[in-house]
Amino acid sequence: MSFFNKVLASVGVGGAKVDTKLEKSEFTAGEIMQGVVEVVGGNLEQQIDAIYLTVNTTYIRESNDLKYTDVAAFQKYKVTEPFTIGANEKKKIPFSLTLPEDAPVTYGSTRVWISTGLDIKNSIDPTDKDYINVRPTRIAAHILEAIEQLGFKIRKVECEKASHKLGSRYPFVQEFEFVPVSSSYKAKLDELEILFLSQSAQSAEILMQVDRRARGFGGLLAEAFEMDEKFIRLTINAQDIPTIKDKLKRAIGI
């Protein structure tokens, strides 16, 4: 192989290419994802130091009254050890990895994708990008469904930069913003926001922000100084599912 072709391969021209094929495009948080990474050699033999999969999302970060969109890689998985791919050679490498139970779900503006990269020394690493749909865990799905049954409707869902006070293991948290649509809540609340702080197969810890509707001059002052907001930290276990609606109703407690 000529020196010229080696130079081209080092900048990604005529080098190895990668393509990840998942068994499906929709997963439940906590589910095992399976697929195959296909690597096709370029014009010359190359040493692949590693293949890695990264699960990513974006989140909103505010700074100086401006909003920025940042990318967060919340899971990284090494598929294989170093190997050599020959010129025009094709390799298929199966993989399986568990999507975290606290992965953000693809509601609203939230997008999740898997990026695949080949780690090649002295070269631009080939990459691949595959979007997936993420559905909530069983407990999270019951929580969201119960909130809607109480008389709320989802208005907005997005990931935002996490405050250090929340103790999130990611740089972001996913916020579900609801507005009341039933008469009993509509007259008393402006909105209800829910953050999932942590999740497992058996439980979910949430933070609810109850924004009460201002009433009278005192209420307007409270709203102006954000004193009308009530925060409730709550843990929902699997055994709470049959009574989850009542538990959330008591927590909101208007």
C-alpha cells in the first residue's frame, strides 16, 4: 500500500467503516439491547484498538440568560479488544448491553442515540449514529399514567442541567411538566413538574414541584417571589403500584 493511501486512510478516506445494526429501534429502560457491529476494511490493513458504543442524549444548560444544548454520554460500552481488519475484509461482532433503568425516555424534545466508534491510532476514528426510542420502566410508566388519571396533561418533556443539590449521577435530569385539565386541579394549580431522581427495577424516587395558582394580593406576591411552589420528594416502590394514584394524590395535597 502506497504512502499516499496510508495518508488518506489516516484522515478517513479509504479507511475502515463501521455500521451498528440493532435488533430493534425501541427499548424499555433497563432492557438488554442486542445487535451487531459490522466493520468493513478499507484500502489497507488497519489495527483497531477498540470498538465502543456510547448512549447519548442532549440537555439544556442556561448561562447568563442564554440557553445552550449540550450532549451527554450517559453510558459507554467497550465491544471488543484490539484486532486487525484486512483490506476490504468484513467482520460482524455481536454485542449486548443493558440500557440503564434511569435512561431518559424519548418523550417531548428528548432524543437518545447510540454512537459507535472505532479507535484507530493516528487516524480519524470512523463513527456511526443510530437513534432509538426509549420507553419508561414499569414503575415510571405507572407514575406518569397515574398523574394523567388525576387530571393532568403533559405539556413539555426535556432534559435540563442537573443541580448539584439533586445528587444526580448524570449531568442532567429529565423534567416532565404537566398542566391541570380537570376542574378540581385547574382552579388551584398552575402546573406540576416531576423529576425522576433515581430508578431501579423495584423503585423510583421522584421530586414533584407543585406550583399553586396565585390567589389575591398575597398570592400574587408569593408567586412573584416563587414562594407558591411546593417541593415533594417521594419514593414509589413496586408494591405501591395498585395504590399509586392515591399516594400521588395525597402527596400533591391541595
